[in-house]
Amino acid sequence: MNHVQNRSFESIVRRFQSHVAKHPEHVALRYLVTGDHDGPSRTWDYATLDERARTIAARLGDRRGDSQPVLLLYPTGLEFAAALLACFYAGVPAVATGAPDPARLKRLLPRLVSIVQDSGARMVLTDDATALAARALLADAPEFVDLDWVATDDLQWASFHRMATLSSESLALLQYTSGSTGTPKGVMVTHGNIVAQAMALEKAYLHSMPARWVGWLPLFHDMGLMANLLQSWWTGGELTLMSPEAFLQRPMRWLRAISAFRATRSGGPNFAFALCAQKAKSEDLTGLDLSSLACMITGAEPVRAPSLEAFAQAFESFGFRKETFAPCYGSAEGTLFITGPDANVRPQEGRFRAHDLEIDHRASRARPGDSSAISLMACGVPHHGLTTVRVVDPNTHREMPEGQVGEIWLRGLTISPGYWHRPELTETSFGGRLDGDDAEAYFRTGDLGFWLDGQLYPCTRISDLVVLHGRYLFPHDLEESLERAHPAIRPGCTAAFTIHSEEHGDGLAVVAELDPARMAGDGMDCTHDMVASEIRRALALEHQVRPDVLVFIEPRTLPKTSSGKVQREQCRADLLAKRLREIHREDALSAPDSTVSGKPAAHRAVA
């Protein structure tokens, strides 16, 4: 790449190098092979990670001047970190992707092909085991056969001292979106974006002191990459990793590792806290100690107060403090973090009148005891003056007054310059301009939210909004009711969305995973009809709606992103294409003369 010299710019590379010089023997990364804190692990100190990165960078050295990104195809682990750092050293943009197991590769192959085609990558950095498996599995995909495959764990040590000169505008990586709808698009993340992100997290969560992280989110996901890996490099901290699969198999591994390594920082999506709270009821928690935690970030999907409350209650006697929670709002286009609470400020739950939010699209505090109130979590404010957040009417482009729901718009140093090789989409998404003010361009997030009492309350994505009979319903609100309706419904494994029938108009579809072990309770078997009845009752009482299509599916089959976020658009498409692994269906829209489609509701934006 063509880098502009900027000696005053303190890049992530310069910060990392300062830690190597100060404490080369300190632990940089630890990978728990099985996910168990007392099981086998691999550990690299700062000097070892630096040496591995220099060896890989030497292999990349002959690419200097080549602007094409390099694909990183690794499972979670140490080699991914070394390869990413090597790309930074050599000034080569990285494309972070995960190495799926063979069983999932067929389903993910179209996405991987799209990423290779879109990025223009000519080289793949991977490890030997992944290279051997992938070459055999991808033999019929010419996009992969023609790439230069480099197994970095086979490289012999080589010296590399020609560090690229980086500026704030230098492209660091392409963060591909989850791709739940359409073709994945590459968010360009610059080295300036990374530094601004690190400074914002440092200010919000007191990350200036070297900390100890424990994480399970994949490193190619923005939360796992930015909040865990790169933030540990920025501060000179210690990061302990396990694979997402290890966490999902036994969620308590996460908390056991936090306890064993005295972690001060961790975090995850909302479903992870709900899952741990549920598992705590049947786990032996002897010896668990979470008192070392100073910050538990929760984000990547809507934050639900009941999930946090259940987690806090389950682990309060094991040293967890509720004020440790740090609900935040962010996006890949914002590098990650956009808003969050001040350090050590207790998370604020807002309860709002349902009628005002659903009909008038404004936030009014509900009275105590209002059973129909909608609960939303405050996600704080921008930090360090690095990002400006506006709530805007998406139709008129006028800024909304406090308490009024609108689209969240962003600009600032953490915001990406746009999408890789997509100028028209970049202009549409990153070219938002306020009515009467064309001076500044904003990124239009597609998320709904509002300001109240100085806090940002995100609501949902505009595309996910359930619009029924003039009411705006938030899908996570409906999904929360689904999960409470019956213990057989797996937490974090439900989806609510709009479907369309030419005969009946817009209707509500709900999909839920069932846990077979929980279908038996109080000594008697529970039927699908009984669970469905409880769901209908909960939705009627709490939201005054009925599901037009209700589907139960097998465990661990609901479409989700790599971070565990439910892909509602993909779920809708799979439902319509009959790709879901259904075990029970009730369909009021299946009359012979009606056509059911995924056509969106006629009114998707806030008026």
C-alpha cells in the first residue's frame, strides 16, 4: 500500500512494540485448547508473539506496494493473532474470516466465495491443519484453488525489520458484515479507526491500566477482535481465549476461566448471560469467584434487562457485582463501540409506555406496576469526543427531539470511510446529511433509538421492526416474551418477524428452538400443543398480538451470526423456503388460495 509518513501517529503497532520493549516476558495470549481452565493450553508472551508476527511479515514483505488484502483463514487461536499483527507490520490489509469445521463449510461456502471475490484477495494465511482440510473441501471452488496458500505455522524463523509507515488513513482490515441478507460487504477499518476505538474503550471502561481479559467470541468478529484482542495489545494486557464452540458446549467454562485467571475484563452478547444464568441452576459452582471483574461489556445484540438481572442474581454470591455490567451500542461500521456508560455506573433500565412507543413513536416513562411497559436498556454516551451521535427522522432527515424515536446517525474518528469497492453503497449509507446542513456526512446505521436524560436507548433495526395494524413492535420484546412463556424454549434461540400474505396482509411469525430435555416437567410429558398454547397466551397478554405462523425447530438450528446474534432475515427466508428443521408448525396463513411471502411491511421507517 502507499502509506503517508506520519511519525506523530501512534498506531496499534507502535503501542504493541512499546509493550514488547518494556515487558517482553509478560503473557500476551493464552489459548485454552479444550476451553477448560485446568486443561491443556498454549501461551505466548509478548516477545514470542512479536517474533511469530515478524516471521509471517517477512513472507508478506515482497507484497509491499500491493494493495490487495490478504485473507486470514484460522480457527480461534494464537496463529490468527500472529498473522493479523504481521499484516499490520507489513502494511497489508487483512480480511479476518473464521475457519469453519467441515460440517459447516458447505453452508458457509457461498459466503466465503463472496468474500474472496469482493476483497480481491490473492493470498490466504492459515495454519497447516486448516490448509489441508480446506484444500480438499474447496477443491471445486476455483476462487480458492487459484489463491496462494501459506501455512504460517510451517514458516521457518525470519527477520523482519522494515515496518510499514502507517498513517491514520492506512487501511488496516476489512471487517465483513454478517451477511444475513444479500452479499457480505467489507467495512474498511483504518489504523486511525482502530486507535480512536481503543481510546474510546480506554476512556469508557478504564482500560488504560494493563488488564486481564477472558474471551470466547471469535477473533474475526468485531467484538472479539476490537474489544478483546486489539484492546489487550493497546494496553499491554493479557488475553485468555477459548473457542466459541467450547463456550456453547459448556457455558460455565467461560466463568471458570474468569475465576481461574482473575480476569478484570470480559463480555459477550445478551444470550450468553441468559444461557449462563440458566445453566447455573444445574451446575456445581464450588470455588467460582468472579470478584476480580471490573467490567463486563454486553453488546452485539439488544441488551435485555431480565437477562442481566438473572445473571446478576445467579452469580451475586460468587462475587459478581451488577454494576460491573457495561451495556454498549456499536456497529462494524463504527469499528465497534459507539456509546457506553461511564465506568462504575450502574446499568440503567428504562420502562416505557407501550402505546406511546408503538403508536406515537415516543418514549414516556411507564408508571410503576404497568405490566404492559416496554423495557429497554440505556447504552450510555459517546466517549472521548470521538463520535457524534444523532437521532434523525429517516424520511425528512431532521434531527428528532429528546424522547422521539428515529434512526441513529453517526460521524467521527471511529467511523469507517465506507465499504470496499462499493462507492454507490458507500454514498447511500455514509452520505446521510441533516436537513438544512450539508456540511457533514453521517453514517446511517439503520437502527432505531432515542435520547432520554442524556442516554442513548437503541430499539431495533428498521428492517427488523414488526409492523402490525399501525403498531411498531420490537422483535426482541416479542422474543423475550416467547422465552418466558415455557421452560422448554431455549434462551436466545427465538425469532419474531413479519411475513406477508396476499390475502391476509402482514402477519407475525415466531420461530423457537425447543429443548427436548425440558419437554418433561413435574413427572409428565409436555406436548408441542401445550407449549404453543403458552406462547399464544403470553403474546396475547403482554403484546395483544397472536402469531399467524408458529414454528418449533430442532436445537442449535436457528440461523445466527458468528457472535450468536439471531439472523431474522435469514430465518424468514429459510421459513419461506422450508429450510428450517421443523418439528411442529401452526400456520394460519396457509390457505390454498393465499400466497405467503417475505415481502416487508409497507411502512418500514418511522414517520
